[in-house]
Amino acid sequence: KKHLLSIDDLTVDDMNLLLDTAAEMHDVQRRSVKKIPALRGRTVINLFFEDSTRTRSSFEIAGKWMSADTINITGKGSSTSKGESLRDTVMTIDAMSVDAIVMRHHASGSAQQVAGWVNAVVVNAGDGTHEHPTQALLDAYTLRQKLGSIEGKHVAIVGDLTHSRVFRSNVKSLIRLGAKVTVVAPPTLMPSGVEAWAKADGFELSWDLDPVLPTVDALMMLRVQKERMSGGFFPTPREYTVGYGLTRDRLALLRDDVPICHPGPMNRGLEIAADAADAAQSVILDQVSAGVAVRMSVLYHLLAGEEA
Ligand code: CP
């Protein structure tokens, strides 16, 4: 059975197919009547143990527009609050003969673990600091739309890399699609072992944002994930903004055709100033729009060919 747990599950051809189908789904999304019958009779469970606005609602909309029955279960309202284990929870859901479980969980590797327990298709909607593959696909879709092609383009990913599953999925995805990638973070928010990883996969590291900005074709700002910093936030928020925030002054270092991405939710005034978030070159809401089309594409390819 096919799952989508990591960008590593996808070849370049798979990625291009998903992005091409997403473009067709985006056309459906633009219609006044959006319902298509592609997943009629299929059931998709959104199982979210961490909060979400974009990912959960876009998976639900994606399923509904393709006529699947979609059901949301959150950690807070489920029997996990009574002490039920993750394994018992997903085995219980699986016993209801659902077709797909779209899962977000705070533990890295949890989606892989669940895929080994259930008969349903599993889609990773974010597992701890590990991966968020559909975010990387929607980012690739947005950049392909804005830049024409990702091949040969220089993309900088900036921010709290240590805690970012978006970074981990995106660096893999962008390199596979032929981009030159530079990742920028303060030394305290660079993941351990990143030097070896950068060398093996062929991306650049920088602790200094200003010299990178004039050289990029696209910029991805990441959220500072304070909720994952149990030991406190270093540098301080003020120091972070001065060194790594996309401030109004730094915006002037970017070409004005360079798309500014942020996966959301944003800490306005910390990693990104309102002037940048709301700039004409910001594609943050285009990313949200692409999220529905890309998730339609993912669910379609994982479920539409399956035996009913
Ligand atoms: N980008 C993203 O995953 O946003 P949500 O947490 O709102 O789903």
C-alpha cells in the first residue's frame, strides 16, 4: 500500500505528476461549483493531535470537493484524553474501514509508525520536527507557478531550522526539483549534523542573512516555534528580528520579483514584518490556495485507483 510519509517516498516523476494534477485540481477549485466525483464512497479521517488551521481545513476541503466523506478527530476531543494510546486510537479508527488517515502528531516518526499498524493509507500532515511533505509540495507548486520552473533557481530557507519539519521536507523537495538551496539560521537554531547533511545533499549553509538576500530567486521564511523550545528562546526575540527577521530594511535587499513564502502561522514582527508579509511579492496566501489543490492531488493519487 502506498502512503505519503516523507518527500523520500516520491521520485522526481512522482512529484511532477502530483504538481501537474494539482494544477488540474486548481482549475476545479476556481469553478463556482467545485464538486467532482473522484473519491465518491471513500472515507478520509483527519486525525490531528497538534493544532492546525491550514493543513486540516485544506485536507477536509480537498476530500469534500472530491466527494469523499471526511471526518475530523482532534487529540483534545478524542479518547486519548482518557489515556488511550496512539496505537489503540488508530487501530480503532482503522477498524471502521476508513480509506485514509491524514495524521498530525508531535512525535517525529509517528506517521511511519502508524503506517505499520493500519490498513488505511496514511498521509503525514506533520510529525514533530521530522517532515511535512504536503507543505513542501504546495510550496513547490507555488514556486513553479511564480517562477515558471524551479530548476536552477536559488531558494533561501531562513529561520528556526532546528524545529522545522517544513525545512526538512522543503530542502529535499527543492533539491530534487533542481533548485540551488541556501539555508540561513542563527547557530543555535541550526540542527545538529546539518553540516554533514548539507555536504551530502548539496545545499549551502549561512549564519548571515543580508549577503544572501540579493542573490535569491525565492525566499522562504520559517516560523520561530516557541512551543518546541522548552529550554527558552536564544537568541532573544529582539536579537532574532535584528539578525534574521525579514524587516522592512531587509525587504529592500530583495529583487521586487522575488516571491516571499511563509508556511504560516506567522509571528508578525518576529520573523517577518507586516511590510514583507503584505508586500505585493508575498505569496503567502497563494501557498494557502495551492494547499487545497495539492492535497486534492495527493488524495486523488493515493485513493482514486484503489479497489473500492
Ligand atoms: N503550514 C501549516 O502547517 O499550517 P497549520 O499548522 O495551520 O496547518
